[in-house]
Amino acid sequence: MKLRPVLLVVLLLTGFYYATTHLASTGVLGSRLAEMHPADSAASINSPRGPDGAFDLDVASAAPAFDSEEQQNIAVYKKALPSVVNITATEVRYDFFYGAVPSQGQGSGFILSKDGLILTNNHVIGNAQPGNVEVMLSDKHQYKATVVTVDKIHDLALLKINAPNLVPATLAESSSDLQVGQRVYAIGNPFGLSGTMTRGIISAIRSVRGPENNTIENAIQTDASVNPGNSGGPLLNSRGEVIGITTMIAGNPGVDQSAGIGFAIPINTAKAVLDDYAKYGRIRRPTLDIVSLRIIPDIAEQIGLPADYGVMIERVLPGGAAEKAGLHGGTERAYEGNMQIMLGGDLIVAFDGQEITSPEDLSAAMNARHAGDTVTLTVFRGRKRMDVHVTLGDAKDQPQGPQI
């Protein structure tokens, strides 16, 4: 009778030894425990065997659900991707020995209509000859594109393809109510990697000098990664609506990649261009045909102007709208840094009663009009304030240079 407790202890110890050595090494113990307590852990134990014996791996029992932010990112991507296209343009250049050398560039664009209209940047297609522009859709089908019209002043180009089942992008109602800090998304083909999406915020809304030495009024600055190949692609809001056309990056000198500063043409500018095309079959952007100079208080004080703001006319272009209206350019040569400027021209301070403080104000006011419209400019000629009626010209044949 005294041996019974001793035997019981021996049996218990033997069972414990067997369970902790043999069953644990084969993974049976872990699976039995998991069956007994399935809800105690978010992970299961997987114990594969290797040359050095068994080892445990924690394996997630189920994929976690996407959070609200991830769901929004995915929704924007799925909505916009079918409308985004890759554009390849082949341009023939000539080497030192006048031999033809094909040069190929890539960019992005997006579908505007089911009948095949596509919007992109003018610098994406460059000087490509007819038949040398190709569009690849998100489903990888490729089509030859026709260049319908271009607007070099605003760096926009309208293409057309013949393809079935096209999905047009959704354009935002307006870009005039955008706010710094607003979340934005860029979809395009950076470095030829099609269908890539990046995310950021609107960092600023400012006027900048574009890739064709053109002024982009109210350009959307963003920190969303924008790289070569993104040009012409859509910049989207959190509802997947196009608020701008990605056009250029601010990079480090000699480095062809983003430095965290990208710019997009606002959708309002693109809509004005498309409105011209719908009405006239081509782009008819209004112009004053002038070379202008921004006036700031320091300059105004130095040369004794009657107003410390506005746009001074340095030069009127021959045969242009300003010359026909009798506006005067500058007659006194001066230098701003190393740049020669002409002073003494008419100082524009208002456009149809709207105060003008900069060339960007003047460009924005004109973009709300059409070529051929007659407007009233309020100017100072010397100390005399006067109103001048001007019929806006057509920017289609505008000479090159920083004119408005």
C-alpha cells in the first residue's frame, strides 16, 4: 500500500516527460492546445522541422481588415486607374552627321470621353511626327493616337484614339476651392512603371514658370512623389476626381527625379482649353500681346510710380491686341540684376474693375475671358489714370517669350 503513491508519482513524471519532449517536438501538443483554446490568440503556431530540429513560427490566423485610410486609398486607385494611360512619343532628331536618330519619350495622360479624347502635357508629345504617338491603356492594349490640338502656352495637348469600352476620368467641378493641406493622389507611369499611385498633400497654390517657359497660374504644388513619366497624368482628390494635370517636378540639379516638390496645372485651366476646343475646334486662349514687368513697392518708389502695385508694359508686340488698343510700352532702358528691362510704359492696375497686382492676376483674369472679348484696362500713363478698351487677341500665334 505504501508503494502506490510512489508509483503514481513515477507515472505522472513519465507522462510529463513524454509530453514535453516527444509531443512538443512533433507539434502535436501545440495543435492540441490550439484546438482547446482557439480564441486565446490571434496567431497559430507552425513548427516545421529542419536539420537542427524543430522551430516555431507565429502565423497570423487571418488577414487583418483594411483601416479607413487604406480603404480610401484603394477606392481612389480602383476608380481612377482605368482612365489613366501611358503615352509614348517618338521624335526624329539629327546627329552631327545629319543622320536621323529616333528619340523616344514617355509620359502619362487620362481619358476624357468614351469617344477617345485624351488629355496630356504638350511637352510629353514634343515634336513627334503624325503616327509616332502611341497610347497604352490600363489593360495593356496599345493604340495609335492622333494629336487633335495643342496649347503650348498652357502646356496641354489633346489626343484621340479609336478604342472600345473606354472609361473617362471624373473631373472635379472646380479647382478654385482647393486648400493647402488637402490630401491628393498622383497616378501615372514614373520611370515607365505603369499604374503607379503616390499620395501627399497640397503644399501650396502658386504661379510658377512651366517647362516651356510658360506661366502656370494657380499651379498646385504637392509633396506627392512625382517623377519622370508622371507628366500629363491626373492629380486627384480623395473622391478620385481630377483636380489637376501633373506637369513638372522641382529636382536637384543634374538629378532627374523628384525632390518632394511637384506641380500640376489646375483643372480650371484645362476646362477653359477644352471649352475653346468644343466651341472653335481649336485652342483660342486670350492674350494682350505684351511683355510685362511685375511692380512691387520698392520698384515703384525708386522710379516714382503713382501706385505701388500692378503690371507695367515693357513692350507691346507688333500688330497685337495692346498695340491696336493704343497701349504704350517702355522707353527707358534699365537693369534688374543682370536683366535688361524697359521702364516708362503703361502701368495696368485693374482689369474690368478687378484689381491687378501681378502678372499672375492679369493672366487669371484673362483666362476667364475668350479671345475676341473686349475688356477695360485701367492704367496709369505717367500720373494720369485712364481706362482703355482692348479686344483680346488669340494666343495661338503668340511669339515666344515671357509675354501675356
